Amino acid sequence: MEKKQFQAESKRLLEMMINSIYSQKEIFLRELISNSSDAIDKIYYRALTDDTLTFNKEGYYIKVTADKESRTLKISDTGIGMTKEELENNLGIIAKSGSLAFKTENESKDGHDIIGQFGVGFYSAFMVADTVTVLTKPIGSEEAYLWKSDGADGYTIETAEKDSVGTEIVLTIKENTEDESYDEYLDEFRLKSIIKKYSDFIRYPIKMDSTESKLKEGSEDEYEEIFGEQIVNSMVPIWRKNKAELTNEDYENFYAEKRYGFDKPLKHVHISVDGAVRYNAILFIPEQTPYDYYSKEFEKGLELYSNGVLIMEKCSDLLPDYFSFVKGMVDSEDLSLNISREMLQHDRQLKLIAKNIKNKIKSQLQSMLKEDREKYEKFYASFGRQLKYGVYSDFGANKEDLQDLLMFHSSKEKKLVRLADYVSRMPEDQKYIYYASGENHERIEKLPQAELVADKGYEILYFTDEVDEFAIRMLMSYKEKEFKSISSGDLGIEDAESEKEAQTEDAENKELFGRMKELLAGKVKDVRVSKRLKSHPVCLTADGEISIEMEKILKAMPD
Ligand code: ADP
Ligand code: MG
């Protein structure tokens, strides 16, 4: 048995990696399972062209076994195994990937499901283990080999015995230290949850021995422990299934299982794109506002998978802020991952996907608004405010995307209406889209100015949300019709005759109004005769661009 040394650079690299590449130690399991899946895939791809090989899916699996007594965690697979040479090359040289080589050699065939590419994932095992052994028997050989390493010090290889083709990796899990616990990597439930999180959609079964408490047959309160092998992963991701065969319930189950929310989603969208970037996505529009939605704590984002393996739990770049309520996932084989496979190298592909997704959500909402008004109103009650924030933010850059999704309460219809509805109903002589801000509908209805506008037969939009007026100011106009607050000085309704009358009356009462102005100094700018009042003796009018209600909000805002 001959001991070989890692080259000096490799040694440093290994230490560096063990300590710095991955943000979480639990990732080691994702990496080892991905390798096993790749190893099985290799048999599958080889069988496509090699007549002496048959691939019968039933015979292939990955198994994870923990043993607390010996502090070992074993990951075994029925994959292609490694020859002695492959052991030396792929596990002895850091950053050498047998899987990448396999993909390149098989470029013409579809080896693109293979996950590995960087040649570093394997060493993540040393984040949690003192010693790693690899027992492997390559396909088409009678010999087996045992590779062993304590990390930075190098490795040994010796011939060994193994019954079947495949690989068995045994980690001796580190002892707990003062600030780090490693015991969890021997715990059945913790291991299961790590597998579920990252490797749920690995295409081959991941088995674990498990103990389950079950009611004894014929008994109502006596339980018995049942030991047995269990498949932990779901294997076929719903997004790779045939859309035609999926029911609404399947999507709802997925939503619940993924804990995207505790409500039932209002709508799902299943996207499969085979263009410049290939990707699958399942998106949901929730019904209810998450409790922290309108707070700083809320984090938007979609789950991001690469070839069925979870890369990021909340990829925020996939969603614009104004669609931050959308839940779901994206899976793409075209992402350029960074070496830890926790982040992306370039965001070109991601940007394309994000743009595509944004347009999909927009069109889904538009069609919901058109075809299922009731549903849309539910959606709007939960997330309408976010759309209005969206119009207002980024200096109105998104207004084109959002303006047709907005709704406001109408004085005429007594319900929410779209801007398009409003404009289509405008009488010919109406110049502006009128709105009124106030605390609630009753208050707005009592505004003196509302009477005059309503008398003209014009519709008024009621703004009761603080953001309404801000959003509208960003829009400025809709279909070339400007917005006008009913409390602004010039309503665009006054006719020339009554204007003249008012001016005469102003002149006649000059003294009285002058005295009133003196008394109200600092509170009002001017006192004038108005011809727009009917049953109210007096009204307040905003002087500048900003309505009285908006001034109140601005004053209440912290500087
Ligand atoms: P990557 O998966 O990115 O190639 P790894 O460090 O995870 O890098 O693995 C290095 C190489 O070791 C793989 O490319 C593969 O050739 C080989 N390998 C690792 N684990 C196994 C396994 N369970 N069965 C067969 N080959 C394996
Ligand atoms: Mg790997």
C-alpha cells in the first residue's frame, strides 16, 4: 500500500474549500447524492449505445445509512463505479471532474442531465467528516478498490472486495465542538429533511432505513415500531410531468407540500420554455397576503433549481418587486453556476428567464381580470397595494406594465373599476379623469366639490389608500386623459359666465374677504367666491399640485 501526496497547491485548495466555498455544511449531502445520481446516469447513457448493457430502472438507487454508534454516514449507489485510474484522477486531483469529461465526450448524445462539472463537490464531505472512505467497483471489472483519506494529508488506495458494481462512501462524522454540532448529520429526521430540501427531484430513488411508529393492528392506543426501507425523494418533479396529465389538485398539493403558503393559490402557471434558455417553471398567485408581506422582513424570490437540484431557496432576481407575491420555482439546465453551486456566475440567462416570467405573470393577471373578475378582486384585495407601489417606484418605469391591472372605487358604479372602464364611459365634454382622496367612501362623498363633479354627470375615482394618489401622479395620464383631483383649484368644469359672475362678486366683497384673509392668516392663501358649491356654504381648495389629502400624508411622513 503506497501513500501518495496531494500536490502543495491542492492541499491549500482543499483547506480553503472546506472552509469557505459553501455557506452551509449540510450541502455535502447534496453533493454526494448528486455524484451518485451522475454515476447511475452514466450507466444509463452508456446503455443507450452499448448493446451488452441493459438499463432497467428498477435496479438503480442511492441509499443513505446513518449509524450513531460508529458515527458513520454511508452513501451508497448502484452507479458506474470507478476504476483505480479514475479514483486517482477524479478524487485525487481537486477540480478534476470525471463527469464534465463524460459530458464533453458525449456531447452529441444527451448527457445534459448530469449534474457534476467542477470537480470539487466530493471534498465538501470533509466539512463534516474526519475520514472519508470510498469503496468502489467499476462496471465490467471483477476488482474493487478502497480509497481512504483524512483530508489535507493525502489518500491511500488498495484493492478490496465488493459484491456488486457501484460505490459506497463512508464518512466518519466529526465530534461536536464547542460551537458546532455534527450529531445532526447522524439523525434520521434531519438527514431526511436535507434530502427533501436539496435532492427531492433526483431521478433515482434515495432510500433510507427508517423507524416508524404505527398503531398496532386491532389496537386503538398501542403503537409498534416498524423498521423498513423508505424512499425519501419524490423523484419526478411535477414540472417535468406532462401538463395534460396534471390536475388542479396536483398543483395545489405541490403548493402545500412546498409550504409556499397555507392558503390555496388563486392561480398557477406552468411554463416550459425550449428557446434561448431552456427552463421549466411553476408559478403561483396566492390568495392571501402573508402576515409579513407589507413589512421589511418579507423576502421575495423563487426557488431556483439546476437540473432538479436546489441551488437557491429564494432567488430574488427572478421577480420584480411589484410581483413579489408570486411563489414557485424555476428549473434550468442552462445556468452558469459558480463553483459552490449556490450562486450564479453570469446573470444573462437569469435575466432572460426573469423577463419572460414577468411577462407571463402580467398576462395571467390580465386574463384573470378579464375572465374571472371575482377572483381578480380577491387577488386585488390582497396585493393591489403592491401593484400601486410598483407604479410609483422606479420613477414610474413600470407603469406601462401595471396601469391596466389597477382598479379604483367608482362613484358611479359603487365598486372597483379599471381605468379603461372609466375612460370608455367618459362623456364627450369631460376633459379629465377625476379622483378624490379621503379616509373612506362616506367622507369623500360628503366633500363639497364632489357634488359639482357628480352633478355634471362625471364619474369620480375614490382614493382611500395612501399610495393611490402617489401612483396616479406617477401615471399622470391614462389614454391621454390627465388625472385631476376634485380638490384642485381649476376643475376644468367652470363655464365662462359663472367665472365672470364670481369675479364681479369678488370685487364687490373685496373688503369682507380682505378681513377674512387677515383673520385666517397663515391658514389660507386666498378667499374667493365659488360657483361650484351647491348645498355647502364653503369649501377648501388646494393651491398647488398637491391635494389636501396628499399634503396630510406628506406631513405625517418621517423626514
Ligand atoms: P463533480 O461532480 O463536479 O465532477 P466531484 O468532486 O463531486 O465533482 O466529483 C469528482 C468526480 O469523481 C466526478 O466527476 C466523478 O467522476 C467521480 N465520482 C464522485 N463520486 C462518484 C460516485 N459515487 N460514483 C462514481 N464516480 C464518482
Ligand atoms: Mg459532484
